[in-house]
Amino acid sequence: MHTVIMVNGRFVRAADFEMAQVLSLKEALACEVIELHEAINALREDYENLALGYLSLVDRTSSDAQHGASASSKALQNEPDDQAWSALLGQGESVRTGWVRDGLLVSSVVL
């Protein structure tokens, strides 16, 4: 025996009505999950941009300090040429970027 209820002036089986409600809730939850996923991705992108900006600022600051010391000592030491040095700095930056992306390195602001 099926239970019948009236919905919007029509008779429908209660099980069909309940199933429609469940599907409606499922669709609403799926939309919320998609919205949350997009929000998390946007936050992650903002965080990475902030972290990369911070690293870039730190690199420029330390590079300026190193440039003064390195210019005076370059004549005294056998340092690598500029192209090799740039390649090494690029490798270091990509490692730091990976640390930030993996959550191993955070800025003092985040701490």
C-alpha cells in the first residue's frame, strides 16, 4: 500500500515526494560544494600571490645587500659568472616557491 499526499493541489505518492526533496537537497549541496571549492581555490591563489610577493621582496632586499658586499669582494674571490649566478638564484627561488605552495614556508604575517 502506498501513502498518497496532496502537493500543490495534486495527489502524489509520499515516497516520490520525499525522493524529489532529497534530490533537491542533493543538488543544492552540490552547488554549495562547487562554490566552496571555487572560494578555496581563489583563497589559495591569493595566498600564493602574497607569498610570492613576499619572497620577491625578500629576494630584492637580500639581493641589494648582497650586491654591495659582492661587488667589493668580487675582485678578491673567484665567483661564478653572472649567468651561472642567476641560474642558481632562479633554482633557489623555485625551491622557495615550492615550499610556499606546499605550506612548508609561511610569512611572518601568517605566523
